[in-house]
Amino acid sequence: MLTVKNINQFYGGSHILRDVSLEARPGQVTVVLGRNGVGKTTLLKSLMGLVPIREGSIEFDGKAIQKDTPYERARAGIGFVPQGREVFARLTVEENLRMGLAYRKAGTPIPAELFELFPVLKQMLGRRGGDLSGGQQQQLAIARALAASPRLLVLDEPTEGIQPSIIKDIGRVIRMLADRGEMAILLVEQYYDFARELADEYLVMERGEVIARGRGKDMEADGVRQMVAI
Ligand SMILES: Nc1ncnc2c1ncn2[C@@H]1O[C@H](COP(=O)(O)OP(=O)(O)OP(=O)(O)O)[C@@H](O)[C@H]1O
Ligand SMILES: [Mg+2]
């Protein structure tokens, strides 16, 4: 579904991403691991069109999208959950969810299923985003991305700063979405145990390069834990 080939990205004179290639397939969770500052977020922003790439290609459903705007990529079916969540603090939960529908036809209802995935959001529809706990905000950010029914869901460190019980809930939702078989999931994560539990495929980045990749079930044997240990 998503095929990324040899992306190179620069911030000014700094060469950040070096020949990064990856694939994300329907029904699978592809996890990108790596320590702080190796370029994980820059990779996701490049995929979303939020930062320009200098070289390389990005194909989504067989179509080159590397010149498309972020809006066009979202419309094409890529949902993004940014690092740090970025929920609209002054908007209510309901309004935040409606923002996720901005790419769809006017009047498209919020899918009821979102409240089955994240029941807490239903109780909090009228609350402001900024009044939610960190974990609730993360669930809201995921639900907002899911509102537009993406075929590829991209998440940047969804467990960062979140309590264990909510991490479990988020993991369950990610697994369930993948197991339905239609959605591809690309997950950036530093929390090794969470990543290993979910990964069908993994990649490890270091200084902007992919230094290891393989099947999720081989992560332990491949020594990935040591590669990302701080
Ligand atoms: N807007 C920017 N301008 C210049 N350099 C940047 C910018 N954003 C990030 N960088 C640099 O690019 C490199 C990669 O950063 P990036 O945020 O992609 O890392 P990361 O792997 O997501 O880190 P973390 O795990 O802390 O989120 C870092 O050296 C960072 O300092
Ligand atoms: Mg990051």
C-alpha cells in the first residue's frame, strides 16, 4: 500500500534522512524504532508532505504522491497522529473529531465506531481537549485521525508520557485495526516492549539511516532491544 524508496531529506545543510526505504502493507503493523533524534519524526513528516524531500519516491496505492500536498495525501487515505498529539486545546472533543472530518464531504457524521474503540471520548464529548489527561488526548488524536476512515494510519510515539493502562488500550485498538486486514499501520515507537508486541515488521533507524529490519517475531533474536536501549 505504501512504498517508500530511498528518501533523502535535509534541514538546511544537515543531511537528516539517508536513503530510507520501507513498505507498509494492509493488515500489518510496521514499526520504526530508534533512539532520540535519529530522524523518525522527520521520516513521518516527509511521508505526510509536511517537510520536503530532496530525493526518493513515495507511492501510495501504486501512485506517486511525493509531490502531493499534505491535504491531498490525507484525502488519499493517510491518517496522521503527530508526536505530542496536537489536539486543539480550546476545542471540545466533538469539535476535535470534526476536524478529522475536514477532508470529507460536509455533513459526514462522526463514525459511531470511534466511541466503541475509545468509550471515554463519548463521555467527554463536550469537554475541551486541553482539559483531558495526556492519555485521553492521545486517544482523541487517534480517533481524530480515524474519523476520516484512512487506509494507512501513521502514528508517532503514541505511548510517550502515557499511563500503562491507556497504553494497553491503545495497543489493543492498533492490533484490532490491523487484524481487520484492510488498514496498514506505520508506527514510530521508542517503547520497545510495546513495539515488539505489535510489530509484524520492524525497522531500526540510526542517524537517519535504516540499520536493521526484519519480522516482528524476530526482534528479540535480532537484538533490537540492545540497538535501541538508551
Ligand atoms: N525543523 C528542524 N530544523 C532543523 N533540524 C531539525 C528540525 N527538526 C528536527 N531537526 C533535527 O533533525 C534530526 C532528527 O529529528 P527528529 O525529530 O526527526 O528525530 P526523532 O527520531 O523523531 O527524535 P525523538 O525520538 O526525540 O522524537 C535531529 O538532529 C533534529 O535536531
Ligand atoms: Mg520524534
